[in-house]
Amino acid sequence: MADVVVTDLFIYPVKSCAPLRVSRAWVGPQGLDADRRYMVTDPAGQFITARRYPALTHLLATPVGAGLMLAAEGFPALQLQPADFPEVYQDVVVWKQTVAAQSCGASANAWISHFLGIDCQLVYFGQQSQRPVKDCDDAQVGFADGYPLLLTSEASLDWLQTRCPVPVDKQQFRANLVVSGSLPFAEDGWLDIAIGDMRLRAHAPCERCKLITLPPGSREFDQTQEPLRTLLAHRRLEQGGAIFGQNLLVLQPGLIATGMKLEVLSNKAPPVLRGS
């Protein structure tokens, strides 16, 4: 059997922003370094994502040193430095979890409000911020939907593309790790994984939503609801939604880079799907 290797790594410095492909990164307890450490909220602290404002996927957020550069077509770039942020924390809500998030300041709020055309603010997962994984209290996560890392595979994407009537891009699934060399959906049966010195655990399959129907570069969701419609027909949990990819916990931090081999240390029973 061919080696399973890491073929792509992506970070999303601001939740729902454009993906940033990297060749290597440090993986800590909360996932890839600089991944989803910033988030847009409304003035009351309710999180805002591309599910409602797809323009967010056109936001170019790039780590620069300890800070972050925000850019977008037609907008002047804005550099942020956490050391300059006010020592002001506000309760914000991410999927019904309340998190104390640090304000990024008035200039960041004005910039992101102008970009989206709504009254909103930018917050940071600061030193005082804490957010346990919802069903695993001894693990922490930043502003990702629920887990530190998301893994998908090239083989699973190819399988989906042969059944989906519209083109599908790997970036629509907003994974952190993409691997190749496995059979389609082999990742559903992985439990403990090693990549270099790093140890990961596949904790739960990733249930998908309308965001995967937003093609890269578009501001409009696919009118036929693809590829979500195809996933619902073939990859739907007995009780739940369509799944694609595995949510991972970090058991032992380490460095990851494209080209590194993935070793499956132990397996689990794959999820039961409707009709399977």
C-alpha cells in the first residue's frame, strides 16, 4: 500500500477568511499555529461567519511576525499587533459556547466593519481566553467551529467528484490537513495518528453545512446546493447530517510539513451511515 502523506496544509487566521496555504507549521494543543485566532462578531459578541456573509472568504489575513496583516481588494492593508490591543475582554459566543475574547481595538473594528458593510468587531483569542472542546473538557480549541484540526483526503474528494455533477475544490471543505495515498474515506476508521513527533486522535467525523456549497472565489452559494446534496445522498449519518473529513485532537504537539508521512497507530469503527 502506498504511503499516506500530507499534501496540503491550510490556516485561516480569521475565522471564515480566505485559506492560506503553508508548507509547514507548528501544531500546538489548539491546532496549527495562527489558525483561527481572530474572529468577527456583531457588537453584542455573536460570531459572524461566511455562512451568512460569504464576502468573508475574500478577506486576506496573513501572519506577519507576532501580528496579522488584513487586506482585501479595494481596501488599504491594516497591520495588527496583539501587543497593542487594549486589555479589554468581552464575552463572545461561538456555537453556544461563551468565550472571553480580547478586543482588537477601534481601528480593527472600523476596518472590518467597512469591509463587510455592517457594524461588527474583530476579536482575538488572547492570553486570558479559554475554550474547551465541547465534548472533551481536557482539550482546548480557539475560534474553529469545534475542534483543533480538520483532516480530509484527496481520495475522498476524488470519490465525491465522480458522483457530484458540479466541480468540487478541496478548499470548499476548509480543512487544515489534506492527505493522499489512502483509500476513499479510510480516514473514517482511523483513531490514533502519528505525523513526525506529533500525535493526533480522530475524535469525530465532520458534519458539513452550506458553506461547502460556496466555490472558491465566489460570493454566491451554489444554487443546486452541491456538493452538499450529493454528500447527503451518500454520506449521511443515521442520526445527523452529511459528513466529510475527520475532526482531530492534538495529543502531542509537533512540527508538520507537506510531504511528511502519516502513520495510523490504531483504528476505530467507522460511523454508521444511512443505508450502510
